Amino acid sequence: MPASHSIKAILADASVLLSTEEAKLEAQLLLQHVLNVNRAWLIAHANDALQPNIHAAFEAQLKRRLAGEPMAYILGNREFYGLDLLVTPDTLIPRPDTETLVEAALAKIPLSESTKNLSFRRKSESSGVEQHDYETLDSDFRRNDDLKVLDLGTGTGAIALAIAKNRPKASITAVDASDAALEIAKQNSQQLSIINVEFTLSNWFENLSNQRFDVIVSNPPYIEEHDAHLTQGDLRFEPLSALASGMDGLDDIRQIIGDCLIYLKPQGWLMLEHGYNQAEQVADLMADAGLTNIETIKDLGNNDRVTIGKNPLIVSTHWD
């Protein structure tokens, strides 16, 4: 086979075709995926020739990427908060910004007695950006077992599983209106051996009657339905129902906030991811609904990303 078909030459050609900032890395990842090897193997075998069938499989994946298909869908996985998650076109692709929501939730859920003084850090801290160093919540949540957490619109299960992995004594309910997405979330739970998550088919709160939670989290659709970005980049390939929500992008957020007090325990927290320019509107909606202690948290890019609010109702006895 000619030298042009060596691994080194094939990757170089692919990088030129991809013509992106991460072209070299993407080409390597695609070939690693086809060969089922790691990067060190590719480097060690740079001058090896590829078998024709392997070369053809790589070319097929490269063609998908050149058409704009997200790497996560081609490779079938994405890392999120230290978890390797199965991803398909039935689910939204987990993004680093959403780790902000996970951290906000973990900050409100006490650690077990043996680790309660430990702080957590997102994997992305290597970026050098200053991290939030939360303390373990206020006195209302000092109880450290059997806290109930709800993840609305779980998709791959990324948020629910990240919380469950880091707070194994909490009980997590993860819901989605898509059977296909819920199946992916269940597979991720099984592959990661995370057992404290229950999955329920539900359009937001619809099938959760008579249940109440200490923390409700959600990364709902929040893009304006006519936003040009929906026809660009990775968003073209992701499920529209997980991205867009009405003329101003806030239809689903309004619904969640409007119904949340029915499902939040006294002193419970609602935490919502939203667009970088929606924090003030979301905070106003929370205040109008009767939530207090409203705060907006910035992501690693210093954009407003998560707004939280508290159910002000206080009870003197332990919750069920």
C-alpha cells in the first residue's frame, strides 16, 4: 500500500479537509473510534498502513463530520462531569456549561457524614478559571440522607447521574417526555452502575402526582423558536424539542416555574439552566411565583447560566 495510506498521512489529509481549530484532534478521535485504540497507539503506529476496510470506515465517519454532524453523535459518547455517557441523536449533547447546574445542586445537597467537609470541583477546573467553593447548604438541608431530587427533561441522564454519583445517599428521579431519550438515560445508568436514580416517562411534572422534592433541577429548552442558530452547527442535528421553546425561548421555563411549588418541599430549591441573556427574566418569573433567595450563577465563560430560587414555606417537623 502506498505511503499516502499510512496512518500519519491519512490523519494529515483529514485534518486539512476538516479545517477547524480542533481538526487534528477530531481526525485522531475518529480513527481511534474505528480502530478501537487510544491516542498512544496511533502515535506508535503512525507509519503503519490501514487495511482497506478500516480506511473505508474512517472515510465514512469523516464524511459525516464534514457534513457538520456533531462528534458526539458520530462517536456515540460524550464526557460530562467525569462520566462517559452514551449519546444518540435522540438526546441533547451534554455541554460543559451544564456542569454549572450540577455544581449548584451538589452545593445544596449535604455530603455523607464521612465526607461532609470535602469540597467538590468540576473536571474543567484545569482551565484555570476560578471555581465556586460552595459550603454545604443552610440549616434546612443538614439532613444528609434520603433527600429527593428531580431532574426534569433528563435526556442522556447527564445531570441526574452526575448528582447521583456524587451524592449516593440522595434519591434521584429523572423524567423525560421522550421514550427514546429515557432509554439512553437508563443505559447510561446501567453502564455507570449508578443505582440511586429512578426513570419516569413524563412531560415535565405530568406523571409525578403526589410527589415532592427537596431539589428540582432542569436544563429545559430555552432557545427562541426562530433563532438562526437552530439551523447552524451542531444544533442542526439535535432534537428541536430539546432546544427551542416558544417565541422568546421561555415557554417551558414558565411552565416549570408556574408549577414548581406544588412539587417542591418547604425550603426546597428550584434550579434552572437558561440562556446567557435570560437571567433577569427567569429571576422575575421565580419571584412572581413566590420563590425567594433568588440567585444567578455564572458558568466557566462568565455568562449568567443558572438561576435558583427557594420555596419559602417552613415546617417545624421533618419532611416525609
